[in-house]
Amino acid sequence: MKPARTKTPRKPPVKKGSQTSLKDPVGVYCRVRPLSLPEQECCIEVINNTTVQLHTPEGFRLNRNGDYKETQYSFKQVFGTHTTQKELFDVVANPLVDDLIHGKNGLLFTYGVTGSGKTHTMTGSPGEGGLLPRCLHMLFNSIGSFQAKRYVFKSNDRNSMDIQCEVDALLERQKREATPNPKTPSSKRQVDPEFADMINVQEFCKAEEVDEDSVYGVFVSYIEIYNNYIYDLLEEVPFDPIKPKWNSCSTPMRNTDFVPPQSKLLREDKNHNMYVAGCTEVEVKSTEEAFEVFWRGQKKRRIANTHLNHESSRSHSVFNIKLVQAPLDADGDNVLQEKEQITISQLSLVDLAGSERTNRTKAEGNRLREAGNINQSLMTLRTCMEVLRENQTYGTNKMVPYRDSKLTHLFKNYFDGEGKVRLIVCVNPKAEDYEESLQVMRFAEVTQEVEVARPTDKAICGLTPGRRYRNQARAGPVGDEPLVSEVVLQSFPPLPSCELLDVNDEQTLPRLIEALERRHHLRQMMIEEFNKQAITFKALLQEFDNAVLNKENYIQGKLNEKEKVISGQKMEIERLEKKNKTLEYKVEILEKTTTIYEEDKRNLQQELETQNQKLQRQFSDKRRLEARLQGMVTETTMKWEKECERRVAAKQLEMQNKLWVKDEKLKQLKAIVTEPKTEKPERPSRERDREKVTQRSVSPSPVPGDVYKTRGGGQSVQFTEIETLKQESPTSRKRRSSTAAPAQPDGTESEWTDVETRCSVAVEMKAGSQLGPGYQHHAQPKRKKP
């Protein structure tokens, strides 16, 4: 036997496209929150800015050597208990916002155990804003002066944007402002005091190298993933009087004050990016407006009081910041009306629900179900990370189970190379969370080994840079032009010298008077010319005003006509919508009725099939019974037919035997009678009689086996009687014959009796010697030759 050869471990294959497609690992950061109470036992220690160490607290299981096990984990950067929100933002979120402004996507997770500070890291607290308000502050500081007017960009339901011209945007703004509850402009909006301290960021932060030849629009959306269902936190469900809501019992809801939200579906756009279909996207123009939208959705988020946290998040929340960028036209005045030139980038801020164990949270009922779904989605996220790491390390091509959870399915594009991915692992150093923190550290260790393809830069539109300020550059700086007063003064004649050196000087004053008169005359002429030009300019202005007024009247007339058309179309649309809702309501009722009828039809069909199967079983049982009875009748008939045939054959044989015996007797009697009576017949011996019987007998007919029944000794009755007759002496036979028949006085009668007796014995002996096949097992007596 050859020794078994061990397999050589597989080497990681060399990736061919590593030179062209660059990849970056997932950036994993660790933040350690301070202890709630100073006397609590700590199990996590920060070694340096990239390493933390876990100590096994007292009371936990020891390792095999009996010592406490200490484990170290490395991260891209570790933030201790004294780290501020500004320091965390500058390292983690600032590059993501900069990429967002330059057209690249980004994804930021906060992951950890319940009560580890995830929501505080993302949202912040009064006086110390988190990552979300700081991202908004940096974004609007960078693009504030380059934002497009409201409704120039308009979102659609296909995860893309449409561009509207200035006139259409103006009409939509007027229409929105004419609503009963008009929106207050963002510049005049009063900040809600509930979150005013969170967005009051003292540090000024701005991105560099912002494209000044483009206009920007910011859209935000807020969703949550609860029990593996997606809900829109910004959705306003209006009351519909035509189509009432239905509850779980398929009956209309009388009290329609509260309408439960409807879950949303995931869709894939033309670029194979996942998005939430029908999600509300709100256009915002400032940090205050954006955070107000976030706060409105935050109030709808599902939180609950558990044993570990008074306000524990029971769902994963996703706040999306979508930045739309479009270049200006060649003149630098308006937005380029080409949909292909739009660049859309997105930053997703995800606050994951905390992983927890039910034996610690004491969860029951809905809380237990929520905890199970949270742990299942986090486990799916961990499985995806492990499969991605295995595929990248060993060159395998295993399918990543993104679709097992809505969380991973929504962000699958980021892990396929659509943007940067950052993960902030929040840990609580208290000893009670040691086991959960250990699992979180292991997940972080797996995640930071996953590599994500680096996103590509956006394409350049091809227009000349600096288009926005080109007209101002052509006009030149205003300070280089001379003033009008200086030109007028230079056109006057110069004044002569006014110095008087002598009292009797009579030339200086007349020259000065003459010069002043000339200047006065020139001034009068200039005033007249100026008045004429002013009149002409006024006439031109009046004409221009009239032309502008006529144009405005014309435009206003056109706008009124358009508004009338739009109003008519709106009324028609409302009428059609009402009709459509009514028809939908009727269709829904018909569908429910059809469903009921179909259910009844299915039930009746099932009942009919059951009856048919029952009848088929009865028919088959009947056929089997008939076949069985027919077989029994046939078998009984054949049995009785055979029995009758056997009995008839036996009876026939018996009768033939009897007839034959009688015939033999008659023949013997006839032979005896016809013999000459001169001599007295001598009494033959037993051997002689046997020889005579044998010579006189003809071939006897077979005797049936049932005629001669055997005795216990194995010999037949007739054969025994014949043997007895053979052994009897003539005197005994004569005595038995005399006993059977009364003695006659005549000797002839006595002789006749003796002959008859001998014939009977001979016949019986002959009959016994030729017994049928039924007596072949008996031993036949050997005959001696006479």
C-alpha cells in the first residue's frame, strides 16, 4: 500500500486585470464609546490609533490553559472615547462628500451592538452634530452659489432625473406656491428648536475644485427596513374618499385617521442599479431644510424600549443624499437641455439596528420577531462579506446571496464597484457586551479584507471651461472707465491765472470774467444738449417700456392661455383620476367577487373529484366482487360437474360390474345346465376349480376403486371372502350351503346348490384377480400352476 498523499494547498491565483481595474479595501473604522458609569468593568482597551485589545472579563469562560484570553484587532483607524464628532467626520465622511460632489457614489454603515452609539455617531446630539448634519453642511457650503432653481430638476420613477426649462420650472413654482399651504423659502425658514443645536456646526468645511460651470440639485429620501420590508418614512398617505382602505378582514375601515404604510419594492434601472420604487424624493436647498426632512422621517422610525436600551432602533434606516449635476450651455446662462449630460451621484448613510441576544433583551412577541429579523439580516450581510472575500482570495466564483435580505440586495451595486464603502464599528467597552463585541470584531475583520472596485471619473461634457463668468470678463472691470464729471470738466476752456500782483492791475479780472462767461455759455449749450438728449432718451425709454409692457402683456396672455389649458387639462385629469379610482374600486370588488366564485368553483370541483373518486372506488370494488363471485361460481360449477361426472362414471361402472357379474353367473349357469347329466359330477379340487374358472372367464371389465373398500389390514372385503372360501373344505362349504338353503329331499337339488356355490366362488375369485387400478397397491396372491 502506498502512503496517502496530502493535497497541496491551493495558491491564490494572480488576477490578470489588476493593472487596469484598481480596487480598494473596504474602510473599516472603530469607535469606542465611553462607559456609562465609571465603576463599570471595561473589556476593550485602545492600544494605538489602529489596534484595540479585548480582555476576557471575570466570570466568563477561560481558555484551555486556564488563563484569560486577550485578542487584538486591527482597523484602518481607531477612535477612542475622547474623539469628537469633527475628528471622526474629517477622517471618515469628508472624503465621501468630496466624492459625491465630483460625481461618485458612497456608502457609510454604522454597525454594532445595541447601545454602542451608532445613532449618536450618525445623527448626533444637541450641541454636537453627527455625521449626517456635517455631510449636509459641507455639501451646501460647496455648491450653495451654484444650485439650480427649484424644479429645474425633476425626479421620475425610473431612478433618473429630467430637466425642465426655466419657464416650466417657473410655472411649477407658481403652482406650488399657490397651494393652500405654501412652502416657505429655505432662506426664510425658521429652524425647529428641537434639532437646531444639532445642525449648528461651528467649523466651516468646503470641498475643493468644485465645477463652477455646472448647476446642482440636492434630493433626499429616507427609508427604513423593518422585518425585511422596506417602508418610506417621508410618504404622506392622503385620505381617499372614493376608494376606502381595507383591513386584514377584507372590510372597509371606518376610522381612516391612521393608515398603515405600504411596503415598497426593489427595482433595477437601466444601468443595473437597485433602487426603491415609488420612494419619495424631496428637493432641498439648505442644511436646515434637509435636516428638517430627515427629522420628520425620524419621528416615524420604529423604536422600542428593551432591557438593554430605552430607545432601541428596531429597523435599519437609510438616508440617501442624491446630487444631480448638469453643465451650463455654451453661453453660460442656462442649463444644457440634454438628459445624457446629467450626472447623478448618491451618498447613503445607513444606521443599522443593533445585533442582540434575546436572553439579554428579554424580548417577547413582536420584539422577539423584530430581533430575529434584525439578526437574520445582519447574518446575511456577514455571509455576503465572507463569500466576497473567498471569491477574491481564492479566485472562486460562488454566488453572493444578496437577495436573501433586502439590506444586502439594495446595496449590492456598491460591492460590485459603484462607489466607496466605509464601515464604522461602534463598540461598548462594558463587560456585559463582551461576547457580542467579540462577534462584531470578527465581522469587522472579515469585512476589511473585502476589496471593492474603484469608481471611475465622470466624463467631460466638452464645452469650454469658465462659461459662467465669461460675460463679466468681456465687460471688463468697472473701475477702469473715467467718470462723466471728469469728462465734462476737461471739455471746458481752461481758466486764466487769477493771481493779482498789483492793485492797479486791470487785465486779470476782465480775462477771468471773459473766461467764466465762455464757460457759462458752454455750460448753457451743454445743458440744452443734455436736455435734448434726455428728452430723446426718455422717449426711447418710454418706447422701450411700451415694448416691454406689450411683450409682458403678450407673455402674460400666453401664460394665461397656457394656465387655462393647464387648468382644463388638470380638471380633465382629476375627472379621469376620479373615474379611474371609481373603476379601480369596482374592479377590485369584481376581483374579490371573482375570487370568491373561483374559490367556490375550486371547492365544488374538489368535491366533484372526491365523489368521482368515490364512485370509481365503488365501481372497482363492485367489479372485483363480481369477478370474485364469478370465479367462485365457475370453480363451484366445475367442481360439481367433475363430482357428478365422477359419481356417474362410478355408478355406471358399478352397474356394468353388476351386469357383468350377473352375465357371468348366467353363463356359468347356462354352461352347467347344458352339461350332460348322465354322470354324476365329481367334486373337483380347489386347484381344479380355480383352473376352470380361469379358463372360462373372459376379459372382465375393470372394477372401480370405490366398489371395493379396503379394511384396516390393507386387503379388500371381497378378496378376504374369496380367500376364506378357498381355505374352506368341501364339507364346510356344503354345511354353509345347507345352512344358507334348506335341505331338499332330492339329491339333485343338493348338487345344484353346490354347483351354484362353486360358480359364485369362481366368479368372485376371477373378479378379485382383475381388480382395477385402485387396488394395485395391494399384494396380489401368487397363483400356482395346476
